[in-house]
Amino acid sequence: MTPFGRVVTAMITPFTGDGRVDEDGVARLSRHLVENGSDALFVAGTTGESPTLSDDEKIGLIHSVRRAVGDSTQILIGSGTYDTAKSVELSRRAADAGANGLVAVTPYYSKPEQRGLVGHFTAIADASDVPVMLYNIPGRTGRLIEVATLVQLAGHDNIVAVKDAVMDIDHTSETVASAPDLAVYSGQDSYTMPMMAVGAVGVVSVVSHLAGKQVAAMVDAMHAGNLVEARRLHHLLLPLCSALFVESNPAPVKAAMSKFWGPVGAPRLPLAEALDSTVAGVGDALAALQDATT
């Protein structure tokens, strides 16, 4: 059960030199990602710098990506915020713009109780007929979506998946066992292979910007039951996974893409540009991976 495919790339948002969304850059990057293993593209997530994008910019990303990749690639958008009413409004606008999926992050900072999470996510899922992926990342939001809450939310027809960035294999295992109708996607690149071993179906990836074919090959190997090959690729990808998160995401991946692929601009403040030493570390890891897999 892979409602959004196997490899979903959490796409960075290219900016021009003066900080505007670079529509041509968005198109080029979208095509690059699809040509290199991405089944779906997730725009306006935190990797896409959602906190500093206006709602109009977010909706514009759907249109720009759709023009670039056509109808064959699914487009997901981060429509969840810590404001339920705003999240509902953005979800409706995204549905009208043609989004194939909505990604709703746990409300951050406010740390609602589990019953508040149920109300929040239910309101988003009720806002349209577009399927919803929950985003469970307590390290950033300060609140875990507990397994019992996931089970309850999985009963909603529109809630079909969860991006699991809890980084706890026990939690993933319990989610898979307790909510079998909820597709679990790894939300942490370095955990993808171990999570798939206990039932995850794929990954929402950042590393796929630079190593999309290798990420897709690892995920495909797991689906095929080829654990030896999946394990080999997992270990080869690990240094790159680590290098891309030395500083706050997405600063390292944006700087690395600008150096090794093409200009995507600097992140908007309060994120700072990645240090040269960080980019050098990414380059070393990327070169080693390419040497071992080509």
C-alpha cells in the first residue's frame, strides 16, 4: 500500500538572488527529481521553508510543479500549521489548485493534548477529498502523535499515511501493527531501510535531491526482499545522510545543490547559509557514494 509511491522527495524551494520564488528553478528541479527516482514531490514542507512562504507562494508551487511534470507525478503540499482554521483554509485552496495529497504536521509549540490533535487533523481531513499524510516529528514540534491517536485517525477515510520521523523503531513497529491501513513512510533518510524492515512502505526523502537513484534502488530492493542489496545501499547512503544534517535542514542541501547541481538560492532568514566546511563534507560523501554505485 503506497498511496504516494515509494519515494517522495521533500522538495526545497529555489529562490532568486533577491529572495523571490524562482519559478524556472522550481520547474528544473521538479523535472530533475522525477527523472532521478521520485514518485511524488512534496512542496512547501519544512524542507521547502514553509514557515517563510506565504500561502500564495505555497499554492503557486503546486501550479509551477504541475506545469513542469504533468499529471503523472503526484504533488503533495504541506498544509498543516499550528492554527487549525488556517490549516483548513490552506488545505481547501490546495485541493482547488490540484494537489494530490496534503501533509499535516503536528501543531508545533502549542503542544496540544492528544484529543486536540484528533480534532485538528480531523478538521484538515474533512476540508476536502484530498488524501492526508500526517507528519509525526516530535523532535521539532514538541508533541508526539501517540500510536493510539494514529489508530483513531486512521479510521478517517481521507487519512491514509503518516510520515514517521519519531526515530524510534518500536514506535514504528507498533504503528504498523496497530494501524495496518495507514501507510508508514520514513521521515528520516537514515532510518528508511530499518523502518521498511518492520513495515514502512517508503520514504519522504531529502537525500533524494542528490542521490535519488540510489535512494529509489534501496527502497525497491526492500520491496523485492533483497536485503543484502538494500543493506549495502543503506550503508553507502549513511555518510551522505549525516552530512546533510550537520546544520539545520534545508541549509546544507540547498548549498550542496547550488554547488553540485545548479543554483537554488540561499535559504530565507532565520536560516543561515551552510558553511563551506559543511558543503565540503557533503561533497566528499556524495563522491564516495557515486564511486561505489556507478
